Amino acid sequence: MRVHVQLFLAAVAITHTIKAEPTTFVGVSKNNSSTESSSTAAKTTTFATGSPTKPSEESINTAGRDDGERMFERLSEMVEKAKDAVRSKLGNVVAKTDIVQPEGYETFSEVATKHQKDSVSAFAELKKKFDLARLIVAAKKGSTPNDAVLELEKAQMEYWLNNKISSHDAFGLLKLNKAEDGLASPLFSYWITYVKRFNKGNAGESKIVFDILMSEFGDVALARLIVAAKKGSTPNIAVLRLEKAQMKYWLKEKMISAYDVFVLLKLNKADENLLTNPLFPYWSRYVKRFNKDNAGVRKSVLYILMLKYGNEDLARLIVAAKKGSTPNIDVLGLEKAQMDYWLNNKISAYDVFVLLKLNKADDNLLTHPLFPYWSTYVKRVSAKYHQKKLSVVDILTPKYYSDVDLARLIVAAKKGSTPNDAVLELEKAQMEYWLNNKISSHDAFGLLKLNKAEDGLASPLFSYWITYVKRFNKGNAGESKIVFDVLMSEFGDVALARLIVNAKKNKENEEINKNAVALGEEQLKYWLRKGESIDEVFEMLRLHTVEDSVLTNPVFNQWYSYFEMVNKKHGNKESVIDFLSSKKGTSFEDFMKDELEKANLGTKSRVDELFVDLRLERVGDGLFTDPLFIFWRACLEKFNGAHPKKSRTSVIQSLRTVYGDKGLADLIRAEEKVTKSSEYASRLENDLCATWLSDGKSLDDVFKFLDLNRADYKLLENPSMKTFAKITQFFVSMDSKELPMTKEASFEEHEILRGIKIASGTGGLRTTTLEKALFRLWFTQKKHPEEVYKMYFGQDKLSGILKDEGNLFEIPLFITFVKYSEGYSRTRSLAIDDDVNEVVRNPENKKWGTDPTNQVNFVVREFKMPLVIEKEFKDKMDKLGEMIMSVKESSSNSVKASSSKPMKESSSNSALFAVKQVEDALFIWWNQRVTPDLVFKKLQLNTKMAPAELFENPSFRWWIDYMDSFFTQAKRTEETGKTLMEVFEPSTNLVWLRNAREEKTTKELADRVWTNLLKEHLQANTSPEKVKKNLMIPPIANDDEVDLQRYSKALHRRKTER
């Protein structure tokens, strides 16, 4: 078989091989006529299929009739089969690769015909047209290649050999010197194959792969290519041989040391990234090879690096390399080697602490990057040399740090981000050290100098001590001393009460606040257990000796808590003000006046603290009329009067500090329900809204921090909606005073107001202020109605809503959504460039225009209700029909909906409005796009159902409503289907229908069904004779003749109009 025949057969076979798997190839530019440089004119293309053109019959018939001719005919047949296979497998995928495009097949046909006698010129021509090497490599990928592929590979390499293409030249022809994937390139193995063949037949010119790659890349670049090629999956044998060759070259030919290679690979300039440098493991392997061949001058990796970097810097390099992802085995090996070196040389943990300069770390010890490294070495030392376990604490205390200093370091290191394991282990070690030395909870309190701490219970060390107390009590049940006992013995009642009250004010640190609250409750229980009276505790806390205000005294809060606990236990109703005024022997009014005069609040924060000290946050309904709240307000006014140069602090500002925006809004809403508090609550609500406006809050901001964005379909029932409606009114009021400055803003505000007006007036229904607030929010947010629907009624929520409520149309928020949809569809939005360009492309599009008032371009908004309803209900259209009929029938007191779960009856105009809007939109949509028989199926109805069953089905009754609408709007030539004709084709069903027309309970529906049945026959042009024969069967009805006459006239009119 001639070479060109082999080539052609192989190329067709390759096409057949790769047709089912799209692959990226490189195809040669057809403009390149040079045979030698064809592979340098490659351009990237993507394989896909097209509709290949058959080889021309004329070109086939011009050939001779020798063996070559017969083979060519055979090849032509194979081309056709290949085309068919491609076409059947990949269909109409867009063709991009020359080899399978129509011109690709033509090229093979032309070349094979033109060069039948000349295999060399045939190959040269094909070589110009296609990048054969890439084609071959792609075809060999995966399963075992067929013989044709191997023949083509052999032919190309013979072509190169015959044309004396050297290994180096072939490297260039394949562009391997520019390959982005380096030695991982599929063409690299192809080239290796050629090198083997070239060297086999050209011993005098043999150039090994390594020599060529060294001449192309040099030491460093080649090493990088080898390392890159070894990443991921198992490297091929050629890459492994290359690594071996390079190392042999350095060892035998250049005879360079391990350190010289370190410098050659520029690792001496890698700085802190040395151990993560891809060439580091490569160099490590060279060190092993070097030591193996040079036993007399062996130098380990550790030895070389220690000479260059020293103990501390090398340790830093190891720690840096272990950060992040899993470190490589060379880094772990180096860590082990350094620690083994220290261990074998009996360098103590103390000495290594100094070697690593950790003795100079001071307060930064535990956050020092080398601290965990040293901690690991301590464990290694302990395991090898110490029978008694040696811990980090043994070394650090007392030589470098005292107990309290070490504890402070631990607490500081644990602050913020997640502490490292070494810090947690040190905490554990210190506490175990104390436990082993029988340091009691009381002793530890002293060691940590908590009895002298200025910040008391807010000291970071206090929580640390609490942790130890828990551990101590767990292991020392006989000596258990609870935290409270220790603190009482250290401070006594008064000082401890002060510490507790101060710590409870710390809102920033949850742990401190939690500990203080727990201690405060423990102190109250302690007094209660001792049987202390309210008077005794009052005097114990020396409140009777206070010269200033009792109510503003720091320990008043703790006594007041005890006052309420005792009263609750004994069922006393006496108020704290009554108790205090009687204790002082004054009237209620005089006591409060005296307290206010003596109150001395130096800072704004103290005013906020007083609110908590007076336990006002615990007061339920009626807070605004509580005497202590009124006292607090008076203190606030006094503070403002005493500091005229400072910005005035309002009640709202202070209450926001205590409750937050959402909490304060809820409080105000609750207080509005209390008769005596309602007036003040309303004033506060106005102040709160004004504050939000001055803070620059948007409606969207307010909606979110009132947590209304998390509300469900019961949004309108949410108490916070009233607050939101109030702030919305403030926004409207502000907009009326400050008109928008830009014409775009003016246009948008006008459309918002217009949309709200349309939505509010739709259907003649009453619209609440809450609904108007939502309309403004949604219009401001430019919310598409479909977004609104999905937020509250989407598929993921619908089932639960229907289970809880039964009928979507009776949900107030759904009715609000329907109103909004109407307003949205009749308003406009600012046009963007795409809108204007669309009109330029499609002049018939009338949606875009220019507003004459503001001179801005706009588009009319669109919303297709039926699209949303059909998409959201999908297989639940029968449920939709059931809900719609429930509303319609219950309001008209007609036939009641039948269901396994009876629907709620409703005569609500709002529900009827929502039903009408949805129903009208769906009926128009269906009339334009589907036939009645398809709607019948959408509603889960079946023509095989018995008439009685259909009549009981709400969806069938809704479908009859639809049919009434359909025949009102349908064109005379429009297809209607034959749904009712099929249902009542059996005579038994027809008899049932005719009888139903006589029954009082079914007459109305049966008459409508009968009318629509006649209309179906009319659309089908059924003759009056057939109608009379097939439909007007016994029992004969009085109006049969009238119906027949009307039918005949209608049919005649249809034919006449046609």
C-alpha cells in the first residue's frame, strides 16, 4: 500500500476515532506553503462536527483502474462512512476543526487524487494542510489506537528521517521550546519517540534528549520543567530519566558540590520562601545523590542550611513552610533533622529557648512564630531524657515569668483569632502544674493578684481563674470552694456587690457579664439562705449612710434585686419607692424630689448605666409611667442642663443604647397599648422616626433592622409594620418639603406616587396605611412583582401556606401583591442604553418613549401574571381552581366547593378582586396560547371521569367559567378541541346531563355545560340533523326545539360569513 494511501486511510480513521469526544487541536494555517516550517504555522482550533461534503464523483472517475484506484475507491467509501458516523453521533454541532469540516474532506480527496503516484508529495501536501503530530497524539489518547493511527505516526517520522530532520530540529518543529505545559505536553512524548528512532538510525549524529533540552533551557529552567512535569499524577518515564540525567551531569561532568547546585538553582536568593520553592525538594534529592557518590565528603541538607542560616533563621524557615497547606515531606524531614541534631548533641530545652532568641520575646512570647516550634522540642526532650514529664511551664517559671505574668501572656494570646495548639497546651500545663502542687482556688486567686486588680471582675485574669476553679473542684471534691466563697472571703458583702454591679455593666465582653450575673445571683441566694431582711441588707451595703442619692448609688442595683426577690418570695406588693420614702420618713413626692436634687451623674455613660441600675429594662407594660422611669428621665434632663456646652442627650438616644432600634420600636409599640403610656409612646415614636431620618436611614434600612425582611406571608400582621408605616409617612413628608434635585429623581418620584395611587385605588378597595407603606418600599426598591411573589408565596413556601391558611386569595398580603402588580404594570421606569438600542433595532417596539415634563427616556414596565401563576403552581393548577371557586361560590351563595378539606367561606370583596385579577389574566393568556382541551388537562381533569364526579370537582366548574370566556372571545375558525363532546359521547353520560338540567341543585351548571357542548359542535360544523339525532335524546326537554333553531341559525351565519 502506497504511503499516501496509508496517510489518507489513517486520517479518515483518526476522524472516526475522535468523533465522539470533542478535543482541542492545533491545525496548520492553509496560507503556509513551506513544507519544512509547516508545524510552526499552527493555529488553535476546536474539534466539532459539521456536514462534510462528499468527494466529487468527477475526481474519482478521472483515476486509473489499477490497485491504487481500487484502494482509492475503498477510501472514498470510508470517508462517506466516517461522515455518516460523525453526523449521527454529534448531530448539528458547529464544526470548527479543519479535519472534519466539508473543506477538510475535500482536501483529503483532492490530495489523494492529485498525488496517487507520489507518496512524498502527498505527505508534503497533507503536512501543509494539517498539524498531523497533534492529530496523532490526540487520537492515541485514551483507548488503544488503531493501526491506521500508528501507520500515520510511522509515516510522519519516516518523512522527518528521510528529510534529515534532527532531534533538535524536530523539537523546534513541534514548538516544544514554547509549550506552556512544558514536559507535560503530549507532544513531548511524541518527540521522545522520534529521538529514539533518529538516534537508532543516525548514530553519528545522536543527540540525547538531555543535551537538547540543556541547550534550549539551561540548568535552572530545565530543573523547573522537570519538577512541574512530576506534579500531580505519576510522571512518565522520560521525565524521570531526565532528572537522573541532569543530576548525573552535575555529578560526573561538572562535578559540582551540593552547595554549588544550591547556588546554581538560585535557592540562596529564595529568602523566607526557600522551603516552599519547588526546586528545594529537587535540590534535596541531589544532596542525597551527591552523598551517595561522595562518602568522604558527605554533607547533609541540615548541615548545609545550618551553615548558611543558623539555628534561629532555619527554624523560622521551617515554621513558615509549615503554614497553610500540608507541608512537603522534605520540610517535615528537615524539622526532624534539626531537632534530632539538638537532641543528639544534648542541647537542653533552656538552651534552645535562648538559641531561638525566645528569651527576648517578652510579652510577645506566645504569639512568636517559633514558640510552637520550641514547644514541640520540649516534648521531644521530655520523651527522651526525663522520667518525670517536663512541661513548658517548668522551663518558663520562675526563671523567665511569674505565675501571673505567664497567665497574662496566655490570656492575651487567646484573645481575638483562634489560638494555636501550643498556647492551649501551655494553659493546660500551667493549670496542671498548680493542681500537682495543690494550689487551691484561693491560692490561685492570690497568685494571679486578683485581690489587687483595679478592674476587678472585668480583669481578663478573672475568667482564667474561673477556669482553674472548675478544674480544681472537679479533681478536689473534698476541698471544693466555689467562686463566691473565695470572693466573699476576699472582699466582703459591700465590695463584692460593687464589683458585681460594675462587671454587669460590661456589655462588650459576654463572658465577664455572664460571670457577674451568676455571681450576683449567688450573692442574693446567699443573703436569702442567711435569712437577711431587706432592711439588714440595706444597712449591710451602707445605703443608709449615703449622703448623695440612694437611687443613683452603684450598689443600689444589687439591693434592689434582693428587694424584688424577697417580695416575690413573700408575695409583697410594696413598691421600692414606697419602702424608701417610708424608711426616710418622707412622702413619695418629697423623697423623689430629694433624690433628684442629690443625683450626681458626671457622664453620659453613667446616665445610661442608671437605666440598668434601676432595673428599668425588666419592667413590663407601663414602663413609661413607672416612677423610676420618670426619675431617670428627670436625671437625664438634669445632666443636659448641667452640661450646656455638650450636645444634648435625648431619651431616644439613651433608649437606643439600651434596646437597639428593633427593641425600642417593639417597646414603643407595646407601650402604645397601655392607656397611660400611649401619648408619650406616640411622641417617642415620632422622635425615633426623626432620628432615623437624620441618621440617613433609608426605607430599606428601617425595613431590615425591624426584621421585617425576615417576615413571612403574615407580614401585614407584624406589629413592627405600624412603625414602618409611620417612618414611611415621615419619608413622604420629607419628600414634599425637599423636592428631588435631578430630573431623573423627579421622574422616578412621580412614578412612585403614581404607582401607589393606582395600586391603592385598584378594584375600588380600601387600602390601609400598611399596604401603602409596602407599595412605597417595593416601588422604591424597583421590585418586580414576580420577586415579591417568590419572597412570600414561592414554591418552597406555598405548600405550608395552603396547609395553614387553606386559600391563597384570602391572605391579606396576597391581595396587596395583586394590587401592587396592577400599579407596577401601569407605571414607567427610566430607560437604560439597552432599552433605547432595542428600539433602534426594532422600531415596532413601542415600549420606549420620552417624558415631556422631565425630558428623560422611559420604558413601560411589564408583568405577566399568568407566567408567574403557571410557573409557581405547575402541577397544582387543580388546587388553584379549587381556591378560586371557593371564593366565587361562597360569595355568591351558590354551589359550595367540594373538597377533602373544606375551604373557608369568604364574601370578602378583596378576595373576589384578587380572584378576578388572576382569573381574567389567565383566561386571556390561555385564549391566546392553548386550546380548551389542554386547559382541561392542566386542571387534572379527565374525559373518562363520570359527569357526577366532574360536577362535584371545583376545577371542572372553573373550567366551565373559562369556556364561557373562551367562546366569548374565540374566533369562528379557532380550534376548540372536543372535550365535552368526548365526555358526553357515551349515551349514559348524555342522559345524565339532560336529567341534571331538570334537577334544581344541578340545573344552573348543567345548562351552562349543555350550552358549551353545543358551541363545541358549532365550532366543529356539526350539522343540525346530527345534533338533533345525537344530542336531543330522551328525556326530551321543552327547549330542545328552541336550542336546535338557534343552533341552525348560528351555523348558517358562520357559513355565510365565511
